[in-house]
Amino acid sequence: MLRDTKSGVLASRRVALTDHRSEVRRSWRTAAALAVDFIQNSGTLKGATDQVLADTVGVELVLSPQPDLSKLGYDQKETDDWCALVKKRWKHWAWNPAECDQRGKLTVPQMVDIGLRWYIAYGEITGMMSYMPRSMRRRYGISTGTKVLMTPPHRLMQDTIEAEGLYQGVWHDANGRPVGYKFRDRRDGIDVPTPYPARDGQGRPVVMHIFDPVDADDVRGISLLTPVFRKFAQSEILDDSVLQTFILQTVFAAVLTSPAPSAEAFEGLEALSNLGTGGAELKKDFLDYFGAMMDNAKDKLTIGSESRVASLAPGEDLQFKTSDTPGPQYLPFKASLSRETARAIGCTYESFSMDHSNATYSSTRMGTASIWPIVMRRRERLAAPQCQTIYECWLDEEIGEGRIPFKGGYEAFRAHRSEVSWAQWQGPAKPSADDYKSARASSERLENGTTSLSIECTELGVDPDEVFEQRQREHQRYQEAGMRSPFERPGRPELPLTDDDRKKTEAA
């Protein structure tokens, strides 16, 4: 059972058991403000955020349509051709800011990057799906109406009226499903509370709201940095203190100690001068002597680039101050704080601190292996749903406008929207500490039949269809030129040499 020590360590912690969403509601704005401030003013956190983006999405998440068209009269070849057309048109639309962004500034990959940054700072991703009418499209010279408007999560209001089903700016029905959102729109320099439906009359999403819940009744997310705010703030204070100590030690680099009169001696001379004319003359003679001695010392004592021998007055001692800060515990303590922050964000310590001095092959491999499931989880639960939401709205318009042909027309698509719109989103490959060993392992898996080229291409973060088509074009090019194609394998493919085989070959 729960037991405390005589010191009352557990009793001293004031805790209360409450709903997690209540904790989120109470701390959301403060946590978001602190997270944004830390990220914007810390090079380490800014770099760690960029590293999270690179691990999760790389350059972009590549669309891989996975529609189930068997019920709609498509054979496999027709399905492949349809998917190829969808991928081609999506690529052109997603990389054209004028077509995909309401403001005409961002590509879809840039929107995904912004969304992940918001997830780290705010704990959630928010945006609007809108449709631009034809008259406005003609003005901008664009053809598609589906537009994305990324809206910062702090624009989603914190209003809570539980009697109306409103909690932290989100309306819910009797089943707890979100049916509306209350945003704070900026119009003519004035914030205007504006309600938005979660979906339109056709079931298409109007508000994009993505977060990774901690509890089952969570309504909003919260910053990933919340558990490490205290430690990270203290770490910054420690860094500043050490830096200030270094600066002070460079300013006061040398100290000259001398038996010259102290303040008490000057006070005695002042009292002697009040006794009469002789005392005043004695004071003047001593001050003249002491002043001449100090001027002489300043001429002889110089700390600079010029080499010279300094002669000190009798009894004087010149001491140089050396830096003894930070102590031997500073770097280990700093590393401990960095590991805690890296763990909260979801990246390795080496990528967070850019310190690979103590890294080995085994440690790097273990670090990558432990963090990669977190990367994949972040990709599948945050980045991919953002892309999927945008893709579904875009595909709806493309089929509805007839730009992408579909058997049965738009009505058939509406009846099977979820099956037709299903897709996978491929990201960058898992980092490898040794590319040769990874390639050899891939070759062995292909050799023993435990994998396929599609699976291996997916692991590398490339589209297997694009790889196949590119290889096919290059193979035909070599054959037409009368050259041996590098893709020809007349016999059994030879496995790469092992390290032992390579050493034997080099020795021979």
C-alpha cells in the first residue's frame, strides 16, 4: 500500500485527482505562451523542433492512394491508372500555393511543417477548409476551389459553457462528438468570436482539429514541453550564470595587492591636517609621493599584446585569475537536463544537443531504434491525418468537377467516399548507422522472400511506383542505345560481401 517516509516526502506534495481536460483547460494558455517563448528564443529548442519535422515528414509526405474500387467496376489495371492520375494531379495542386492555400502563400508540405510546430508548442493542429467561388478564382487565375486556411490554435477560444455543450471552444452533441468550433477571427483589427460547424451538409470537414489525446475525455491538446518547463528554465538560468562568470573573469583578469596605505591611513592624514599648518604640509607631501608611485606603477604594469618585464614595488604582489567555472559537475548536469527535454519532444539526445562525442555504433543504433516508433506514431497520428483531411476535400472537388474521371460519377463517389479516399502517406526512411549493413539486410530479406520491393521502398521513404517507372524508363533507354542495362540480372543476384569476406578479398 501507499507508504510515506518519516520526512513526509509524499505528504509534502499537494495533489488532487481531477479530470485531465480540466487540467488542460486551466494550464493551456500559460503553457502555450511559455512554449512559444522558449522555442523562439532558444537555438537548441528551435533546432530540436526542426529535427522533429525532418524525422517525421522529411521534405514531404508522399501520397500513396489505396482505394477499394472493386465494387465500382474497376480492374487492377484501371485502378493503377486511376491512382497514377490522382497522384499526378495531387502533386501539382499541393505544391502550388496559389491553388491550395487560401492566402496563396503556403504549399501543403509547408502547412504540414507549420502544423507539427504548432503541435509541439500548442499540443494541437487547427485549420479551416474553405471553397473559393469561380468568380474569385478567375480573379487569381486559378482553377480549383478547395483551399486550406491554417489558423493558429490560440485563435480557438477557451469559452466553456457545459450546459450548452461548449468546452474550450468546442461544441459537442449528446454523444460527445464535436459539432462546432468557436474561433476568434481577426477582422479590420478587431477580434470577432465566430462559430464554425465541424462539417458541412455533405459531411465534408470544415474545421481541421488534430491532437494526440492523453485521456479519453480530452477536448484539446497541450504543449509537449509542459513537463520540462521548470527544468529548461532553470537550465537557461544556469547557462546565463556561467556565462556571466566567464565575462567577469575576463574583465578582472589580474589583481595587484600592495602594502600601500588603506582607507584608514587616509583618514589619519585627514585628521592630522586639521591640527595645524604642519599637518597639512605633511598630508600634501605624502599624497604627492603616493601619486607619483602609482603613476610609475601604471607606466610599468601593462597587460596586453606587447612583451615587457614589469617591476613591482616592494611588498606588492600580482596575481592572475584563472577560470575555474564551470565545475566538473556542470556538463553532466547539463546533459541530464537535455536528455529530459529530448525525451519529452520525441528525439534522441544526440540530435537534440548535436553532441556525438560519446556516440558509438551500438548507442546510435539503440537510440534510433527506441525513438523510431515515436516518430512513426507522430507521423501516423498527426502529420498523416492533416494530409488526409486536405486530400479528401481536394479529391471530392476533383471528382465533382470532372477533372478526375470516375465510374458512376460524383454520386457513386459520394456513396463510397471513405473507400475511394483512403490513402497511405509515406515519410522519410529510418536512419541507419551503417548503410552497408542496412542494404545487405534488405537484400537478404528480398532473397529469402520475407519482404517485397514495395515494402523496401516504403521503408526508404520513396514511392515504389515511381521507382518502378523510373527503372523501366532507364532500362529501355539502355537497351535502345545498345548498352547493357544495369538492371539486368541473368542469374541469381549476388549478395553483398560481408565484412569478413571483404577482408579476405583484400588480403588476397
